[in-house]
Amino acid sequence: MGPAADRFIGRQVQSHVHKPPLELTQPDLRKLIAWIRAAVSFLTEDEEVIEEYIAKLQKLSGGKPPISLD
């Protein structure tokens, strides 16, 4: 995502988790990852890029899959 990544992630945390980034828990990360997947899907149709990015984020959440946004 390059230099815009920090702002992008900050907006996702603020908009969807409603906590300061330093207070995020593993369950918060799972929710955040689901929202990030949705947002990145609007930016690119390259599923390989999306899955690579999500896989890196899942390592931060202890390897657990993102929650469903349904």
C-alpha cells in the first residue's frame, strides 16, 4: 500500500473499531482485518495481492481468520 498505508489503516481503525490503535485486542484485529479486506477489494481486483496482504495481517491476530461482516 506504500506511504498511504498508515493513514488507510488509521481510518479503518477509527471508523470500524472505534478504539485508539494502541488499545486494539486480537478480536479487534479480526474485525479490522475483515473491514480491510472489504476496503482493499475496492482498490484492486487482484485476489493474490489481497490474500497476501490479509495473510500478513492474520499473523498479527494469532493466525485466526477474520470475522464475518454479514
